[in-house]
Amino acid sequence: MTDPLVARTVARRAVSRTRSRGRSARLTGLTYATPALLVVGLFFLAPLGLVVWMSLHKWPLLGSPTFNAPENYQKIADNSLVVDAVVFTLEYTAVVTVLLFAVSFGLALLVQHGGRWVGLFRGAFFLPAAVGWATATLLFFGLLSNQIGPLDGLLRAVGLIHEPVSWTAGDPGVAFGSTVTLVIWRWAGFNMLILLTGLQSIPPELYEAARVDGASPVQAFRRITLPLMRPTIALVLCLMITGSLLGFEQFYILTRGGPGNSTTSVVMVIVREAFVRFDLGSAAAMSVLVLVALVALNALQLAFIQKRSP
């Protein structure tokens, strides 16, 4: 029989070696993660901390900051432009999220299965996503211009309009529709690609079993596609909602926030506070509130999706 003392010694050495390997693995993992941690700390955590600190001070562009908390946050509720911008941004987010998701999901279903021309259609639908956001907005601005753009001429040629239309600065509803159209054209292909990846990860055997059991395409879509697509749909919705709430370029370039501030987003108000009125403390306070709202909204959305997951 083995001596108990020798057995205990061997066991202690084995535990020591296991702990040593564990510490070595943790140190190796930390070494690999250090560059990413430095980048996150330098370019995210440090600026975030500075923004929070600025939001507690009266921070002019020139001169020394002075502590004035919570005055910057109190002034936000008294700013009528902020209230109007919040209402508009929420309306814009709701409309864009519904329409963009419907178009993106429809395109993904359309090009889900292989075929002779499917690759061409996938590339064509995704092509606008390869254009820079600011560049795409400038292209739309030129297209919709009643001075240099071809849209008015084409519509007059077919008899749909009889006089030039101001697509970006005339009627608030028209400017809003122009902006939504731009966003759908630019981002539908990108979101289509993400949804298409989720669709193609579903095993075809599930659909074959559903057909054998007599399920209709609609029933297969409801019982198989949607439940298995929940994580992908959650990701796409988070991207859509976050991007819409942080909308800036499409309004700044296409409509300049008009007509009459009717298309002024929250981020445009923040930019005006910081670089037009030079009130960096107020702009920082608005930024902090927007960040808190985004984190809370995405957390609620992900919690809802996970709760309903099978």
C-alpha cells in the first residue's frame, strides 16, 4: 500500500502545479488583453470620465472652469430646443427602426436562398453600405436639390409634379421623409447582411421536418425562423436604435436641422451648445444624459429579448 505521507505529498505537489499553471494562464491572458485594456482606458474610459467631470462645471472654451453642479443638468429642462429635439429624435427613431427593420428583413429573406442572380442582388443591396455616411448624405443632397439635382426634372417629365419641390428645406414632413429615405437606402443592405447571417445559421433540417409535419411557410416562419433569429434581431435592433438616437450627419448635411428646427436632433443640439455657444459644460451634461438613456434602453431591450427566448 502507498504510504499516506507520500500520497499527501504527491497530492500537494499536484495541486501546487495546477495552481501554478492557472496563475500562468491568467498572466498570459492578461498580457494578451493589456493592449486592448490600454486602448479602452485611453480612448473610452478617460474621455468618459472627463465628460462627466466637465458636466459638473461651467466650462468655457477659454478661461478656467468653475464648479456649478447641478446647474448644467437643471438648465437642460428649461431649454425648449432640447425638448423639441428629444421629441423629434424619439419620433425619428421609432419610424426609422420600424421601416428599416422591415426593409432589411425583407431583403434578407429575398436573398436567403442561392440562385443564379442572388449573388448579384446581394452585392447590389449591400453596395450603399460601402459609401461613407457623410458622402452618402452629400450624394442625396445633390440628388434632391431643385437646382442641380435630377429628381425634380424626372418627376416633372412624368407629370407627378408641376413645380420645383424643396425636398430638404421646405415642408417639415417632406424633409423628414427625405431623411428617412436616405437612412433606409444607406443602411438596409448593412442590416440585411447581419440578418442574412442569422438566417443561414438555421439548420435546413428544421424546415424540412416542418414541411413533413404539414406546417405552412407562415407557420414555419413564426415557429422556427423568428425564435431562432432572436439574438440576431436583438443585435440589429440595438444598432438601429442606437444609430437613430445618435443621428447627426443626415440632419446636419441634408436639412441643416430645418425647416424651423423641425429636424434638429439631440446630437445637433449638443454640437450647437459646444461649438456655437461654446458652453462645453452644458454640452457635456447633455452627452451624459444621452449615454445613460442609451445604456438603459439597450439593457431593457436585451433583457426583454432574453426573457422571451425559448
